[in-house]
Amino acid sequence: MRTKQFEIALSMFEKLRAAFPALSMEFDLQPAHVDLAVDIPAQAGLSFPVFLNLQNLDELCLEASALGVSWFPCTNPQKAENYFEAVSGLLSGRFRILQHWRGNRVVKAELQQPIGDGWKTITGCSYLLSVPWPPKTVKVVQNTPSVQSE
């Protein structure tokens, strides 16, 4: 039996597929470890793979290039709209991921949107770091698509 949350997520993923018809998206309606999943592999129009899913019954999740973030509950229309904006911003290349590295490990990743002449972090995640702390470096991951959303 499909839940209300499942239907919300499926509708969201179909809306994203309609907004980016040139991108290949692989839907899995019965994945092993989450409730619903969509793989968007790196391809013409997308510089890096993106994984979208519904998990824990009501979390809309986005994973891309060391970024793993979620919006919940998906039944909250504002949370669902924020998720759509974040994913479509990333897919279109309007948004970017700012990665913070210590040595050869990402320790923090932030999803950022342009604001004025700079960037504003809208969400992010951090990872545990072992001591000693190597010098910090920063890397920008941003899609430079050859296709545009409709």
C-alpha cells in the first residue's frame, strides 16, 4: 500500500523529471534500503551523479558529491517546495556545493544559492574528522549543464 508520503515523493520526483526532460533518471519504486529512490547518473547535462530518495517514511533526501541532506516532513508543503528548489537549483547549475576538505577527506559540504555578488548556504552536512587536522582546502562542485530545464 502506498502512503501519502510515498505519493508526495513520487509526485516530486516526476515533477523534477518533467522539469529536466533531457536528463536520464532511473526510478526505483521498491528499493532495498529506502522507501523510494531516483538515480540521476552523470551524463551530458549533469557533471556529477545525484541520488534522490524518500526514507524514514517522510524525509525527502538529496545526495550529491559528498552532500547528504534531507527535508522533512514531506507533508509540509513549504519543506517540499524547498526540496524542489534545492534539487532543481543543483541540477540546473544555479546552485553549487561548497566542499570543505581536510587533507584527502571532505569534512563539510554546503548547498549554496547565489545571492547578490556572493553565495548563501541553504543547507549542509558535516562529517567526523580525526585528529591531527590537516590544512583546510575548499572545492566548488557546480553543474555546468549543456541542457536547460523547461
